Amino acid sequence: MCCRNWRISHALSHHLYTNSLLDLELAIFEPLLQWVPHRNKSIFVRYVSWLYSFILYTVLFHSNIVIRLYLTLNGRLRPALRKEDLIPFFPLLVMYTYSGTTFVNAFVMWCWIVVVASFFFSLNGLNAAHHHPDIFHDGDAPRADRDWGICQIDAVKDRTEINSSKFLVLVTFGEHCLHHMFPTIDHWYLHRLYPVFYDTCKEFGITHRTGTVLDLLKGQFLQLARTEPNPNPPGK
């Protein structure tokens, strides 16, 4: 994946406009994965996506470099591929140099490593907090108060098992609500903010919602199948 693209899709889009139509991480998989509820979803997209979404997870990393290479060769990507884009291939070079195996065997094993990494990154990223019928998505009725911080809380649902382990927090996008409220603070220190965060939520009558990992995983597929926008604003 590309750090330059990540700054746009994640920092400047997803974090500022979470679960809205301006959130690239909501729209980047369309039309294959449609998180926004609307009545024009086909049966194929609503339910078959439950199966092929796992295929998309496995090819995300490989497709990133393939798409950038294609756009570069066609003169549609500026700036073109840079030297740092070769970094992902450095492990392949090391594997081939020191393993004593053939380049084909090293390449196959490298591809397997990238596929597994892509699968778990995507599975965690798309199930970390944002896709569940109880979570606000563009098209649902919004609050009358459009305060940015409240909107961030409405677009997140934390996982209880993950937040109970510092290690899991660090490797699976844990304490996601606080991460969205304070995105530049290292995840290691986020837990220190809970006392003032809870006090502030209580002061303004805002609920910080949580669920289990299974709840968020199941909710992802229910959200893909959802066609009716939620008529009730968050908190109702």
C-alpha cells in the first residue's frame, strides 16, 4: 500500500468525514461493497457480497501496487511510482537471497505472506468500528447537533474484547472511538483519556457504544444487506 494515498483516503477523508459520502474508505469498494443504505441495492450486492468480500480482503495489497503501476504506465498517475514503492519487494529479495530456494518458490511464499497480511488487515480494518446497522451511515437521519466530535462517536462502535487488551489495541485498531477523537495520539496512551471522555459524554448526554467482535463482524454483513435508512437520529 502507499503512504501517500493513505494520507488522503484515511487522514484527510475517513477521519474528517467518517461514514459520509466524502469518506473514501466507505466508497472505495463500491459497487462491490455498498455500506450506504439505499433501496437500489441488488440482491447480488446485498447477500453474495458476504462471500466475495473475503476475496477482496485477500487481494487488497496486491491490487494496490497493480493499480498504481497501471496508472503510471498509462500516464494517469502523477507523481509516478517512486523508489519507496519498491520497499514491499525487499522481503522478497531477502527471502530469495538467503533461503537457498528458487526464485519461483520464494515469490510464491512472498505472495502467500502478502495475501495473509492483506486478509487480516482488511478484516480488522472493515470490522474495527464503523459498519453495523446501529452505527450512523450517510442516508440515515442525523442529529440536529452537527458537532464534529459527536458525529465521530455516532459513527463508531468499540469492541469490548479488544479494548481490554493493550496488545490487541495496538494491533487491531482498538479504542477506535478515542482514536477518532484524538487521531494523532499514540494508541498506547489513549486509555488515559477515558475518565475525561466519559465525563464529557455524561455531561452532554452522549452514549459511547460498545459491542463484541462477533457483534461487529455480524453487523458488517447486516449493514451490506440494509436498504432502508434509519429514520431515527442517533441517541433516539
